[in-house]
Amino acid sequence: MDKFVINGGSRLKGGVRINGSKNAALPIMAAALMAEGAVAIQDVPDLADIKHLSDLLGELGMDATRSDGRLDLKVRDESNSHARYDLVRKMRASICVLGPLLARRGKARVAMPGGCAIGSRPVDLHIRGLKALGAHIELDSGDIVATAKRLKGAEIFLGGPFGSTVLGTANVMMAACLAEGKTVIESAACEPELTDLAEFLNEMGAKITGAGTPRVAIEGVKKLAGRPHRLIPDRIEAGTFIMAGAITNGEITIANVRLDHLMAVADKLREVGVMVEPAGQGVVVSCARRLEPTDVTTQPYPGFPTDLQAQLMAILCLADGNSIVTDKIFPDRFMHVAELLRMGATIHKEGATAIITGIRRLIGAPVMASDLRASAALVLAGLVAKGTTTVARVYHIDRGYDRIEQRLAALGADIKRVNDSDAAKAASE
Ligand code: EPZ
């Protein structure tokens, strides 16, 4: 398994370009299951998660061929609608094939995804929404088995105990596109990735209004025709690079950023003393002083995103005072705390809240990646820590960031990827 070896202390300088959004790409790839004809998605990032879903779609009868940033998708065979546990367990987002398979083929067997490092990942809202459209759904040996002759439009409340559901909204919205009549989703998730999905579905002939708001209406149509689509930029990757510029007191220009998708993040960073300003199709980030502490609570979009909670915590470890971080979306999403403590941070976790007492320096140490975004937080901490930090199990990072170590190194970071045998050899020399 690969590790990152980081020597802290470099201030990041220069420019970087943000890739297309992973979390827009995944449901859009699944939506291609409903298309008659070819689909071409542009600016698709080269990530393990994209590869995993491509492999699953291949088993479901779809050819997926990648050339540079373009992904060409075409359904060749609709006879297999079983998304096997062995594939689904590798990536929870695979659940987003459920709605398209049910709507297009009238049946689906999709393994329950199970939990992951950030918490138990229930899908009860997905099931509730699809049942409201008339699907018959039962559980059989860990699989969701869904059938429906023809789905019928309905008024559906999709809110759960933690607010809206992103992929639950995606599943119900996609299924409703081919249902008979009108569907209204109340308490829909408003994330930009869903707006991008709705735009793609409408390009294919769907009739969706209200995407990006809590109330989405879908008029069912008979078919959807394959179309090209360019993905929105990845706001979480952008937020991660913005925070890399901030934590190193650097000055970087980040291209291909939709700052309007990052209002809560830019607002919070400006509050603590980071300069984040629009520059053409991107932003300029600079930070020349010690940051102020702050309090932050993650919320569904447009609130502060849970996917940037760990990265912000890394910054707040060095703030001039006490900060409070609460994750209302995933109350257990604090795997990064124990690793930051190994680097000398002062953090006290109490339920879904962490209290961070700012210190002057983090100290490099061997740490362990656990989930995609916690791992990114450890890289940020390593960029600024005194001495050497090794981050193990970087396959977690490769799921959501394309060659992050090369792109950070191009900004002046002292970071390189080694595999375990190289690391052992280097250590023995
Ligand atoms: C999406 O996951 C993202 N993944 C996650 O990003 C992100 O953290 C999450 O939304 C929240 O913004 C993709 O888009 C591929 P949810 P999703 O359903 O849709 C509860 C990353 O780093 N819930 O919006 O699976 C759930 O437990 C990933 O790229 C139910 O209770 O998340 C959570 O507390 C990690 N019942 C809350 O809702 C359900 O049926 C939000 O989950 C579904 C969800």
C-alpha cells in the first residue's frame, strides 16, 4: 500500500486547476443506465471511485470507455440488473444505480451498502421514496430487491433525522423521470451536484424543475436520449486546495472553481483571516498570518459541507484560540481527531462536537488515513507540521483526489508517494 511522505514548512505558491466533480459524476454515470443511445461526460476526474462505478456499470451491461477527461457510456445489454455486494461494498455511492435500474428495467437487485468510516450509511429514505413511486421493495440476504411494472408519480417528503439525503434525492429524482405523471420531492437535497444531475437529465429529455431547491418537481416522460454533458467543478476538491493555501500561509491561484458553490466555506475562511477572492473562472487564496478561532456546524447545502469539516479542523488546530466543530450530518465523522492528536493537536471530542485549542506548531508523525476527507486533513496538517509526516493507506485519498501529491508538489509542497517496500528500503538505508 502507498504512503505519502511529507516534510512540512513550505508555503504553497503558484496555480492549480480543479477537476470535474466526483459527486456529480457518480449519479450522472448511473443516470446513463436510462439513456437510449450514447452518453459522453466531459471533465471526469481520474479517481478510484469513478473506476469502481465503471466496473459496476460494466456488469450491468454498460460499456464505459475513458479517454483523457472524457467518459463514453453506452448500454449494450439490459439483462443483468444485479449490483453485487462485492462491488457495492467498495463504494457506497453505488446505491445510485437503484433508481435508474428500477425506472428503466422495472427491476433491480442492489446490495445494501453497509457502513463506512464516517458512520452507518442507512438507505431507508431511498427505499421510502421509491416505494412512494409504486415500487415493491424487500430485503433478501443483504440485497435490496425492487420491482415495478411502471412507476407512478407521487408527492414525496424525503427529509430524514439528519436533514435531506443527497443520493436519496438523486435516486428518487432519476426514477421519477420515467414514472407516469408528476412527482414532487419535498425536502430534496439542494447540493450543486444534484442541480448538475438535473441539468443532464433535462438535456436527455426529462422535465425537472426546482433542482437546487428543497422542492423539486418532475413530469414523467417516456424515454431519455443519450447526450453529452460537462461536469461542474469539484467544490470539495476546491475547498481542500483553498485550505492547503491557507494552512501553509501561502498564496495560490485555483482555476475552474464555482465560488458560488462555496459561499459558506469562503465566508468561514474569511472570518478566520484567509483572503479568498474571485479571479476569472477561479479564486486567489492567500493567508499571511495566524488564523483566528471560530465555531462551525456542518449543514446540508448551502450550509458548511461535512466533506470539508476535517480539513477545516486541521486549520483550526493552529488558530489563536479555541474553536468548536460540530458535524450534524455525520456525528461520528471524527476519525481524523486521533491522528491529529498524534501530531500534537489539542482536541477534545464530545459526541458530535470537537473542541479544538489552537497551538503554535504541529509535529510531524506517522498517521493513518481512514476515510477520504479525513485523509486530506492529515495531508494538510503534514504540509505545515514541523518535521516529517507519513500518511499511510493513501488509497483512501485516491478515491476522491486525482494525483493530489503531484499537484501539491507543483505548488511547492515537499510531498512524495512511496509504496511500502520503498518506505522499508528507505528506512533501512
Ligand atoms: C453524499 O453522500 C456524498 N457522496 C458524501 O460525500 C457527503 O458527505 C454526503 O452526501 C453529505 O453531503 C456522494 O455524493 C457520492 P446523504 P450520501 O444521504 O448521499 C442520513 C465524499 O466525501 N441518511 O446526504 O450517501 C445519513 O446517515 C462523500 O465525497 C438517512 O438517514 O449522504 C446522513 O446522516 C462522503 N437515511 C445524512 O442523512 C437515508 O436513507 C446525509 O446523508 C440516507 C441518508
